Amino acid sequence: MIKEIQAKTLLTNSKNPSSWFGVKYGMNIYRGCQHQCIYCDSRSECYRIENFNDVLVKVNAVEILRKELSKKRIKGTIGTGAMSDPYTFAEKKYMLTRKALEVIAEFRYPVNIITKSNLILRDIEILQEINKIHACVAFTITTTDDDLARKIEPGAPSPSERLKAMGILSELGITTCVTMMPILPFIEDTEANILDIVKQAKEYGAKNIVSALGMTLRDRQRAYYYEKLDLLFPGLRGKYEKKFGNNYGCGTNNSKKLKQLLNEACYKCGISTEMPSYYNKVSSVQLSFLDGN
Ligand code: SF4
């Protein structure tokens, strides 16, 4: 169900550019997400989203964004996509992410977007405009197997569609990267999966792969995930319960080996495993300027 709401504020503020893509201002136009990934952390109680299957649309988001940006004195990266996908289906109708990007372009702020949707291609020309400052798009890819993705990310466009979209944005000079997270224990933690993500990321122009080899599980999110495991992967819940109990962080069985494999594969094909950020880009430009003098 989609519910329209009026938001009082939009941007969250971190004192310094955070380690998370150098984001200074966080933005969520939607609460809840129609991509319905079975592992989604945003179902956790701490986020106080009563029913994650409902999508709350902040219909006044663009006006608030304009008001808030006009009062800001410090420029910094605006990040979206951490709590809900800015290109969830509702965006097709409401076009609020698009309109917010237009405002961001007008105010000349850098942006970092995390998504699982190729709907972002609709907004290419605005992203190109923002990219005169800095635009980075991270596509979350947890598996390259479209059939598996249909089970665990049932509402999201397939990994193949995401990768194709990434290729188009990369060709246009927009920084693209892969957020390889989560990697679900006992389901996605194979060497073949990790290597294929790297291979395809390279093929489609990703500059960085940011990974988390494992997942988080807590309260409401865990209950939902286990319910889905029973349906989709009978017998697997027992393995999770035995291995992780009530742990929040649930690493893959072979994290160390997989991490090494991932790092080596990225190194070989020239993909960075660091998180890209506008702040780093500016610092490196400043450093090379200083070096040259
Ligand atoms: S796309 Fe992201 S926010 Fe949406 S359901 Fe999946 S993990 Fe959650």
C-alpha cells in the first residue's frame, strides 16, 4: 500500500563527511521499499517503520529540500539509498527523486545514490549535470544469478538489468560502483559468485566494489528473513540458528578466504575496494595540484 505523508524535515546531517561514501547529508524520500529484499535491514525495529510493505511517500520532499539547501552554509555530498531505494516503484509515478536531483543540480551539490533499479536511467541528463560537480551511483549486486535474485530480492530489477544500467552510466563518465552487500551465508558465499560479480562489475565499468561478506540480523528483520528462508530454502533456518544464535553480525563461513579472493580479483582488474567519495576526489585533485607545484 502506498501512503502519502507530509514530512517536516528531509536532510539528516553528519558533522563531517562520513566514512559511508563521504555523505554529509542523508536523504530518504520514501520510507519502506517495494523491492522487498528478504534480508532488508530497514525492517529492524529501531527504524520504526510499522509495516515495511507499505511505502510512505514524502510528497512535500522537494519543497523541503529546496528550503533546507537554501539555508545550508556547508556544501557536502547528499546521499540517498541507505534506508529505502530512491527508485522504488512509487518513483515511477511520483518522480520525487528526479525532482530532488533537479534541485540538487541547481544548488550544485555532489550526490551519491545507492540503488537496485535501472529506473535511474530515466534521470541520466540530470545526473550528467550533477556530475559536473560529482555524481556517484552504486548498484547493489549480491548475486549475478537472476533466478536466485528473484527469490531474495523479489521486487527489484534483476542483477543483469542493474549491470546494464551501470554500463550506460559508466560510459557517460559517471562514477559507478558495486555495493556487494549483503552476501548471504550459505546462499551467496561461493567463490564463483564473488568472482562473477567482480568480472561483471569490470565489464560494465565499475570503478569500485564495496563489500560486506555476511549480513546483519536483528529482531523484526530476523523474524521476516527466517520466515522467508523456511519458504524458499527449507532447512536453512536451522543452520543459521546454530551458527549465529542472536548475533547481529553474521559473517559468511569463509569470510577471510573470500575477502582475499575478492581483493585479489579486484586488484587484477583494476577495481578499487575503497569507497569512492567526492571528498577523496577533491583531496586527490588538490594533492596532485600541490605535487605539480
Ligand atoms: S532495495 Fe534496499 S531498501 Fe529496498 S528492500 Fe532491498 S535492501 Fe531494503
